[in-house]
Amino acid sequence: IDATGQTLGRMSSKVAKLLRGKYKPSFSPHVDCGDNVIIINADKVELTGNKWTQRTYYRYSGYPGGQKASTPEDLMNAGPDRLLRKVIKGMLPKNKLGAAILKNLYVYAGNEHPHQAQQPKQIDINTLK
């Protein structure tokens, strides 16, 4: 999937469905029957309005005072794959199955990826429902 010019949330929800296998007729909610997804040009994903600086993602260490906040801009500066992984992880099940499904996601900032030997197919994400 090429993330160039794609809106973050719309693209991520479709990627989460691909990872779970919801577009397949053989979908079963308790089985990892989804596809591996490769996202290229993750650094060119878009957010509308002032969401780059005003949206806040929280994480909590479990200790008092251990809550930390970050904006999409901070996550993108830390690595373009971090923002997409965080958003897509939030759309997957919160259990062992969700963790296993997330391992089928590969995110790259540039146009190159090391998965050419697997002969990946280009998917136009805008054609999916």
C-alpha cells in the first residue's frame, strides 16, 4: 500500500481490516486469517486540520506520574512507522491475537522495501470499502 497523500485514519482502518482478514469470505474472528501488509512512503501520510499538533496520544507506564503524552508530529519525528503502528494497533483486538496480527504489518518511510522476493501485489486502498 502506498501511503502517499492518504489520510491517516481512513487508510489505517482499511489496513486493520486487511490484517484481520475481514475482506475474505473465510473470515473467522478467533483466527489470524489476514494478509501481510507492506506500507511504503509512510512519511507522506496526511492529517487534516491542526491534528499534527493538537491531537494527543497517551501512554502510561503503570507508575505514579508515569503518563506521557505525544502528538502525531512527535511520533513521526521518532520514526514514521511509529505513528502508523500506534494507530493501527488501536484498531486491532486487545489480546494475544491482536499482537500476533500486528506482526504481519511492515511499515517503511521510503519507496523501497526488502520484500520483493515475496512478489507483493499493489493494492489501491481507495477501492476497498
